[in-house]
Amino acid sequence: MRLIILYGGTFDPIHNGHLAVATAAQDAFRTDVIFLPAADPPHRPPASASSSQRAEMVELAISGHPGFSCDRRELRRAGPSYSLLSLREWRAETGPRQPIAWLIGMDSFLGLPGWHAWRELFELSHFIVVDRPGHGMQALPEALERVCAQRWTDEPERLEDAPAGRVLRLQMPLREESATMIRAGLAEEHGLRTDLPQAVSAYILRNRLYATGV
């Protein structure tokens, strides 16, 4: 079965780095990428834009990108946006044999032991981990290192011959963009519009988000 790649995140706002990561995963696995904006991520500070605004920006950013789509299920579900619940839903909808992978930045992967019922995530999906500036493999927490010890692979096809449980480090050029830096730049009216898809910049201006007049 063809791998399903889920790309969860706050996307506050979605930027060109997110799109580059999704494109690299799409190219490596020759499959579609599904963006899952979080409504209320419990392990992060509250988002600056509303969940519906962030989802709308995702849809604007991926418009015209073949194979990219947006899944709003976390916006429709009450309570914290636990990745576990989304993966359980996807597993129930696609069946026990369907290969599913969660696309994640290394910075977020390092924090996985702080996620709700994080060990169960490996029973529901693979992980595709993308390097982030300043976050390397040597910083892997001990608990996560133990869980991942026998799961690493550098062969994309290994994620297609099992439904879940493997971890692949996706090789791609490091991207410097971060939503935190972009929000700070927008708030200081630096703009940073080159880091954002044009349609997202226009949406931020139109809705006066991030205290800016980009």
C-alpha cells in the first residue's frame, strides 16, 4: 500500500520552510502529504492566530501544490489536539495494514516524551524526522533513544512494508525559517514576506494578524 504522510503542526503561520519539508517528503516517498493543523496543542504556548485562521493559511499556502491537502479534523474535535487521537482516527479509517507516517521536525521529535501517551504513537505510525538548525541526533533524550533503538531505517521503502513503528531521518538541506522568528519579524514590522507564501502574506495583511501591517 502507498504510504500516507501526515504533517501535523500549529502552522502559526505556515511558511516556506514547512512547504520545503513537505515537498522533500513527497519526493522521497512519491506520495501525498496531508497537513493537520492543530487546534489546541497542549505541549506548546497558545497560538497567535485562531485555529480556523491557521487552517485557512495552510489551505492558501498549499493551493496549487499537487498532492498536498489539509485535514481539519483537529479543529472539529473538542479538547486538546493530541496527535494520538488523530492517529487513532486515521488508523480506524484506513485499517490495521495501511502504512502511515507522521512527518515531524527534529526539534519537535526531541520533545516527543512530553507528548500524551507518546509511546503508543509508534504503534500507530512511522516517524519521518527532518533535521532542524541546532537540533541534532546527539541530543536525543534517553527515553526516546531507547524506544527508537531498533526502529531506525534509512530506506524509504521500509516504511511501506509495515503499517507503523519505524523511524526515518529525512535528508534535506537545513531550512532556517521558523514561525517564531517570522512572528517576531511581523510584530516589529520587518515583514519577512520572503519567508511566507504570497497568499499567506496577503491573508495576514488583510486580517491584521501578528500585530503587523505587512
